[in-house]
Amino acid sequence: MEKVWDELKKIEAQAEQIQNDAQDRAKKMVLLAKQDAEKLVENSKTYAEAESQKLYEKAIEEANQERNEHLKVNEEVVGNLKLKAEKRMKKAVSAVVNAVLEDI
């Protein structure tokens, strides 16, 4: 009977040791999972920052292109207006000269 009790005590001690080992392993696994999650979050932040910088640069580039296109169109319009103004200026000068000469 004593042998049975001794054997049961050994089995109980082994079971307790197995349970303690399992708890230690679980704690280590949780710690490693937490560290991995933190790394993933940090990597995600880095990726998000890089992606937002790319999007910002692309938006700036597109805005500059659009501005340059508008500038070209506006320069053409200004050129046309100058030509029309010069033509009208010649007519205006002629009209003023004629008016002055008629008064003389």
C-alpha cells in the first residue's frame, strides 16, 4: 500500500511539474507573441509613413503639372490679348491722330 502511495505521490509531483512547465511555456509564448505583435505594429507604422510620403509627393507632382498646364494656357491667352491690344492700339493712335488733325 505504501508503494502505491509513494507511486501516486511521484505521479502527482510529475503532473505538477508538467503543469508548471506548461505554464512557463505559455508565458514565454505570450511574451514572444506580444513582441512579434509590437514589431508588426511598428513595421506597419513605418510602411504607412512611407506610403503617405509617396502619396504626398505624387499629389505635389500632379499639382505642379496641373499648374504648369494652366500656366501655359494662360500665357497663350495673354499673348493673344497682347496681340489684340496692339492691333487696337494702332487703330486708337490713328483715331487720335485723325481727330487731332481734323481739329487743326
